[in-house]
Amino acid sequence: MLGFPAPYPEELLYSTIARAGVHDGETSPKQLLDMVFNNRGVIATVDLPSHVGKLASQYSDSLGLDTQTLISRHTLWPIYAPFIPQERNNKLREWMSGSSQGAAHLASGIAASRVKAKTKLFICVECLNEQKFKYGECFWNRLWQVPLLKICPAHGLLNMTSIELNGEHRHSHIPVEVAEIQEPVKSEDVDRTFSNQVAQLLKVQNEGVSFSQWTSFYKHFASSWGYLHGRRIDHAKIQEAVIQFWGKRWLSNAGIHPSGKETSWLREIFRKHRKSFSFAEHIVALSALSNGVVGISDAIEKASSMETSSKKPHHAQLQASVTENQLNQDQINWQQLLELSPPKAARQQNQALYARLYRNHYDWLMQINSVYHAENITVNKRVDWPQRDRQVARELRRAYQNLCEDLSAPHLSKTFLIHQLKQRATVEKNLHRLPRCSTLLAIYSENTAEYQARRLTRTHFLMLEQGREIKRWSLLREAGLSDERMTDIVAELLKEILSEQA
């Protein structure tokens, strides 16, 4: 696309694409996608967009707007990157660069996070006035769209707009000028602290901190700020500090109020990290325990410099270390058992032998067990998929019967039909387990020609009812069709309709 605009500082790529449509005078969302990506199926994503490589190719090398620069400066990648391991971070950037098919939101932890993304776009009115004065036009700032953020650090409360995300117009990149500004959101005193921390986080360029580094950091952090009971973490004291600093209402509204259970996220973040935690959970813990002294950027820098324990020896190294030393009879017997059965089965066969080795040769036992460790294959038998298939098929038939006679219904695409179901996410992810449902979707879903024909027919009937003169140009305009996008079948239908009126 010629003349594609360069993003302004802190502008979302979503906003840059929207401005490109305004500059080019393009009113069709699908046509804009075709011009920018050469792909009409791209979803207008605010936080972690895909196909960033295509956008980077729009710019000359002299601008320095390569894929990584666009991802780090014009998406919400910086609020997720420091809290996931580097290997997963590399995959995340790779998916954002190309086609992710939702993988980016899984890799970042958004899909399973307690902290939910915003469902509407937000703005700061004062920032808009400054943008208009400085640049002559307005744009969507990425800070406004960070989950839970309600205050602009520079000006104050944000305003919600009428632009909904993931709605019917999920292929549309909507410019900020079109948005209807609603009332300012309600906030609390601690929202200012949260906003300042998020503003810091967006400036951090970190390739990912490992789980072991975060584990070491939080152990040191709790010790430094006096949250130990003897040599152990004082979880009760930590929870009290968090609730006192942030308040029960704020934590509950954010969806991260810590429970008193052993599985509470607040307890787990101070234990060995086996999964990533959201940026909001890190900010909540750090700010509360340090009374706002420790910034999230300082914590990330400190955690990334933490030394981690050396990795376990490779399989071959373990095998060598096991066989090099002189073995006693118990060790030989155990090794012979492991050659026939995995460690758990071998332990059940000779519990006394395992107990002796556990007491007297623990390190050796753990090493050799890791060499012969069996892969744990889990089979999910919780769902009766044939029964689920029949239930979904019945629900799909009812939904289609309510829609098939309605000429004004939206495009009956496969995705739209799935979204009429109660358990749409389950169906979408498990279609390969639902053969009846898949067959019905193939039968019921409309292709482009069928949808265009229905729109043309609907417009024709409407104009007849209103007694209006039917002309080719007016029929096409009201049906939302054009000669460039119209299929051959619909073109023939149009000729028949016009010939009847002649």
C-alpha cells in the first residue's frame, strides 16, 4: 500500500492501520485489509496483533521500523514479555510477525489469565487534544488499552468509548475520530500507583526472565522486606499487606483478590515458579510489600540478573555418572529392575530395595530414575464426545431454523453459526471430535456467492415494498455490493432482476 503512515510514538498498530484507511479514503474494512495485508481474513487485534511482518514491509529500511521495533513499541507485548521465558517469548514474536491463529494469546498467558482484557477501547481526552495540536490528527495510545488501567499518568481519568472489541466488526480498524466518548471511568487512589507502574513497564525492553530467576528474586525480595517467619515465607503477613495496600474492592474488581487457600496466586508467586504470572499480579505484590518503593522496571532488572542453578546433566551424562562409580548390590539390582520397568513400577515391585537406596544413596537414585523416567500419557475421558456431538447438533439445528428464513440475518458463516451456541469455545476447539456438528456447519454455512445473493434479494424486495424505482446503481449500493467484489452467479441474478423490471 503506497503512502502507508508511520506510527506515532506509543501508537497502537491497530490505530496506524485505521489511519491508513482514513488517509486513503477507504470505507470498506475488508478492502483495507486487502490493501494492507493482501488478506481479508485478518482480525483487527489491539493488544498482540499478528502479521506485523507485513506491516514492517510497508516501510523503508531508513525508518528503522522493522518487525521487532513495531512489536516492542506499538503493541502491548512489553507488559507480557518479561514474565515468560525467553524461548516462549521468541515463539510469541514469531507468531506476531506472521499468522498466529490465536497462538500469541495462548503463549502470552492472556487466554488463561485472571486479568481480563478490556472489552472496549479507552481514551484520554486531554491526550487527544495534545495529539491534535502536535500532529494534526488523533490516534489510539497503547497505554489506554492496558487491562485494569483507568488513569492516564499525565492527565487523569480515562473515558470509555463506544468501540467494542471482538464484536461483529472484528475485521474493522476503527479510527479514534469515529468513537463516541462516554463518561469517565470510576477509580480509586491506588489506580494512580498502578498506572505509574504500567507506564514504567511499557518502557522496559526485556527478552524474558526465566522461572528460576523469578523464583530466586521473590525469595530474596521477601527476605529483604522482612516477610519471613524463621526461614520460611510468611504468606499470611504478605496477604495482609497486599489487602491493606490495594484494598479488597480494588482487588476483587481486578479479579486477583488473594484467597487463603494453598493454591492462591499470591502464595504461588512466592514459591517455585512453574507458570507465568500476569503483569498485574507482579505489580500488586511488589508495590504492596515495598509500600510503593520498588518499581516494576527495577524488579525486572534485578530478576534478570539473578543467577540460576546449573541445569541437570544430559541423559548421556547421567548414564555415564551412574555407571562410572563402583555400584553395590542394591544399586545393581535397582538398575536391573529399571531396565524392565519405569521407576514407579519398579518401586512397587521391590519397596524395601527402594527404601534402602532412598536412605543411603539418594542422589544416585534420583539421577538414575530421571534417566529411566517414563513419559506420562494422559487420556482425557471426562467428556462423552459422541453425546456432546448429538447435543450440539440439535442446538445448531434450532439456531439455523431461526435464521434461515430471515433475509436480514448476518452472513451465516461457519464462525457466526458456532457463536450462536452456548459452548462455542468448546465446539470451536474440538470440531475434529464432533463429526455431526462439522457436517451440519458445512451444510448450513453460506459461501460468498450465497450471502451476496441474499443481500441482493433482500434489497430488491425492500425496494419493491417501498414502491421505489429499481436502478442498477441504487440496488448495488443499498445491497453493499460492487462490480469488483460481485461473484459471477450474483451478476447473473442481478441481470435477471433488472430484466424483470424492464
